[in-house]
Amino acid sequence: MKRANPNPNANRNILLITYVIMGAFFGLMVYFCHFLFTDREEVMNNSYNARLDQFSDRVIRGRILSSDGQVLAQTNVGENGEELRVYPFGNLFAHVVGHSTKGKTGLESLGNFYLLSSHGNLMEQVFHGLADQKNQGDDIITTLDVGLQHTAYLALGDRKGAVVAMEPDTGKILAMVSKPDYDPNPMSLDASWEMLISSNNDQGQLLNRATQGLYPPGSIFKIVTLLEAIRENPEGYLDFHFDCSGVFQEGPYTIRCYQGTAHGSQDLGQAFANSCNGAFASLGLTLNPESMDQLTRQLLFHSELPLSIPYSKSSYNVAAGSLLEKLATSAGEVSQWEVLQSSIGQGKTLVSPIHFAMITSAIANGGILMKPYLIDRVQNEAGEEVKKFLPEGYGSLMTAEESGKLNERMVQVVTEGTGSALRDAPYQAAGKTGSAEFETGKETHAWFTGYAPAEDPKLVVTVIVEEGGSGGRTAAPIARAMFDQYLLR
């Protein structure tokens, strides 16, 4: 009896289903491998992942060390097995190292996964498991420089503000100070916690001003205005000329130079060096507002920063549309005031110190921004390397030619202008000072951002002193102390 041929359509359907199942299986395997090698640590270290804290049931939290091996945080174990997290430097590293007893902040949060992982001797781990003993967690070696941190802390003194120092060619954050601060050691933190989180407390000791503070940039923003002028007129930007009487009048609006200083006849280099508000307000009216808006976005305003710890986004809020269109309407007159103000770093513009340190680092590094980072490597209890973090480029914020032109003008700030606190240093520094108005009747915030040596930058420093007055008199000396400590030791 002749057998009937199988239905060819049925065979194709079976093959199709088989291929779909195999494709789904291989897709799942690819995702699983991707998770293991790329996303695992991020997911495990997520603050919403309660399972990670269970690691502490079998692992003694590892140490956090400075770049030269000094202990910044460690867990002491008493005779009864009670664990106590200790911060030997107290307030000095409060914000950047953070705390782990009232939630986790700073490096205690960023490195939580590594600190609760143990890559010690396998036999010892087995023995500890059988004996119901905990294994020692891995250590984090940070990029932080104790000497620089201490210098910044002392130089800022009892004033509110922040200091950030980083290597422009690697992105290593070497120092990060924020004041007011607090003592993260558990007993001190327990005693002051209710006061620190009280709605009546207006000091903001728990706020890391270096990354989360937002301030009007004042005259340090003239770096951005100057960069836009360079882009719009790369060959003739220095031909700009302004006669400063101390007061610049444009229609109903008045812009004053700091303390009414009359700078006299100024080319653009001199106006930048002397931080002439009138000149830069006048310059701002000649620039293309759409291009200026695009530049600020390229410089990461309104953008995510390549930063692994909590931060606030900087903002530049000048309405788009041509300047002529703005001036032709009643609403445009407000926009004209916005242009005048934003050109000198006032108005609605807000920045964080870490963001401007990144912009300054890009200038110092030929236009290339390196991603800032705080963890250099992870090692086990025996000192064996578990994981190494390498410098990583973010991208180009400007061309090498543009950064070179900005460098020349920032050197001029030191040699001829408001950066006189650095003029007699045994190295050539480059920078920009700023005095930012923020509230009527209060002293201005004092800014400095810059790097040294100008010809081969090794260190970038950005400083803000709240209500510090003149950036040249208050913030620049702090930067000088940082450069001296790092370059002359």
C-alpha cells in the first residue's frame, strides 16, 4: 500500500517554530551574557536593590583608600563581632566619600557593590563559610589626593562653597570639597542627624555643593561667550573694541562693571582679562543667539553629565529666535535684557562647579573632555587587583585651535588681568575669575576656574566661595594654594 507524502506546509511550519524557539533561546543567552559582563554591577549596585545589603550578612564592608593608600573609610570589628564604620579623616572627605549609616552617599554608594564583594583566598572563603564567619570585602582605591583635599579644605576655611580639582588628560578627580560639611562617623552623625535633615536647617550640610550646587556663573561664563565670538569670527574676533566708562547703557538697560570700574579702551583680549561686563554685554548683542544656544548644549548645559555620582544639570535659558525678531516685539525687550545678562553669566544661567571644571578641563586638554572618575581600582584583602578603571574620553567640546585661543586669553587673565593672585607663581597658570550677583543686597559669589602649567596642564581647579565678593581676591588665592601644593611638592 502506497504511503501518503507528508504535508509540506506542516513541515515548513514545524521548521519555522523550531527556528523561532532557537532564535529566542540564543537571544536570551546573548542578553544573559551582556547582563553578566556589562549591566550586572549597575543593577546590583542600584540603590533600589535591597538584595545587595544582604551581602553584608556574609561580607565585612571593604575599605575606601586614597590614591596613596591612606584609609578614608573602614569597618572595625569588635570582640563581640559588632561592626562600626569609621572615617579617620572626619569632615575632610565627608561629601565625596560619603557615609553608609544613614543611607549611602558618595563613594560609599558608588562603590557599594565592590565593597560588599570578596575576592580573597578561595580556601579561606570556604573555611569562613563553614565556620559561619564573614569574609573581608574588597577595597576601593580612589583617585583622591589627601594633600590636595587638605589644602582645599583649609583654604576654603569656614566659608560656604566648593572646590574641585582634576587631571585634565585623564579625568581623575583629585579633590572635592564642599562646605558646610559634617562628620560622617556614626556617633557624630547619629547625634546631629535630626538637625541635619530638619526643615529649619538652612545650611545644607548634606548637599555636595561641588556637584549638586547650582550658581550663576558670573564672569567665568565669559569663556563661553568668548568661544562663541571665536566661532563666529575666527580670524577677526580680537578686532572687537569697547570704551568702558564703568557703565554700559543699552536702551532702558544698564550693565555695570564690578564696583563700577572704568576699564577705558579695551580690545577683546583686554576686556576678557579685566572681566569688563560692558564689553561682553555689548559683544553678546552681536552674537547669533541660536548659535550661542547650540554652543551651550554642546558644552553640556541641559544635558546629562558623564558623572557617576549625583549632580544637578546646568541651564542656559535665553529664548531662541533671531535677535532682531526679539527686539521687534515687546516680549523681545525682555529677551534683549536676557542676552545682555547671559553674556556676562547672569540672568537665568546656572552652573555647578563640577560642570565648569569639566569645561575647563576640555580647554586644558586640547578640546577633548575626559570622563571624570573617582575609583582607580578595586583590590582584594591581599592587595591583588580585582578591577582597574582606565581613563575614558567623552568627546570633543571644541577644536584644538579653539582651545588654544582660549588658553591664550586665560593666560592673559593671569599676566595682565584679574588673576593677579597667580601672577608671581613659579609656573604659568591660566584661568578666569568671576563675581556673580545672585540676590539684591548680598555680596557676590566669588569664582575661579583654571589650570596649570598653561603650556602642559597637569591640574584643573574650580572654586566657588558663596558671598565671597571678588573672584580675583577670594577664589583665585584658593586655586593658587592648590596649584602650589600639587606642582611644587
